[in-house]
Amino acid sequence: MHETLSNSSGCWPKGAAALRGILVALLMCTALSACKKQECTRTWTSDSSKSPDGKWIAEVHEDVCDAGLGGSDDITVVLRPASVSGAATVVLAPSGQWKDPKLVKPRWLGAQNLEVSVPNRTTFGTQLPRYDGAEVAVRFENDDPTDRTRWLAWRKQNMEWVGQHSSAPQPQPPPLPK
């Protein structure tokens, strides 16, 4: 039999108030962290790749970002006019079963045609096929369409499973003893 404490919302087992306080604090921390601006540190930048006519610059960046409860490594391909320093536009955000940003290789095929090579098992958070007149194409290194198709099907199946299980309602706890 549990000892109970009386509170305004009913009876709770002794110690449950402390547990509830910890859960509320954790929830507040999570909520505040989710609202916190994501802080990123640039950890690597590729050499600049200038277009043949000198009008464009493409670079690959790796940023480590922290939003409070977890972090992520973000790899992006950015494009900017050569006449503008600093501000660039993310045209590609690849990720997959690899971590090395050096595996993402931009190369100019023409004055307005950028080709970016990525590993075969890659997906994209951002993928702009065109930016301000410049074309951006993707080429898969060691391309194996059969392997890529199987891997993408596996990822889809995994995401569906996670979606089904994370959105399922929580089971109801057993009633408290009286």
C-alpha cells in the first residue's frame, strides 16, 4: 500500500510530487531549449570553387549546431556571386550514411552549371536545382541505383515505423490504490 499526499489535483503516491516537479522542470527545459536560437559553429570550409567566368563561388561548409538538448552536424553547399562577399545561399544540404564533408565535391561544368558529387547513400534537406540563373545538378559517386533504391526503401520503412510508434497514444497508467 502506498502512502498518499493530498494536493489540489487529487491524491498522489508519496514521492510522486517530486517526480512530477522533475518532469515539469524537464518539460520547461525542453520547451525553452526548443525556442532557443540554434547556435552553430563552422568547423570546416572547402576551398572556394569559382565558375569558369568568375561570376560565381561555390563552397562546402560543415557546421556543428546546438539547440540545447542535442546537436547536429550540418553539411551545406553554398553559392554566391563572386562580387558579393559573405552572404551566400544554401543550394544543397546533403546528409546520409557518411560524415566527412570532403565527400561533397562541387565542380563547375560551365559558366552557369555547377555539379555536386555526393556519396550514393545521400538524401537532401535542401535541394535547389537553380539559383539566380545558375543550375545545380547532383551526381552520385559510385552510383549504384539498385543499392540506392533499397536504401531509400529501408529509410522510408524506418521513418514510417518511427512515425507510427512515436505518435501512438501513451498507455494509461493503472489506477492508484485508494
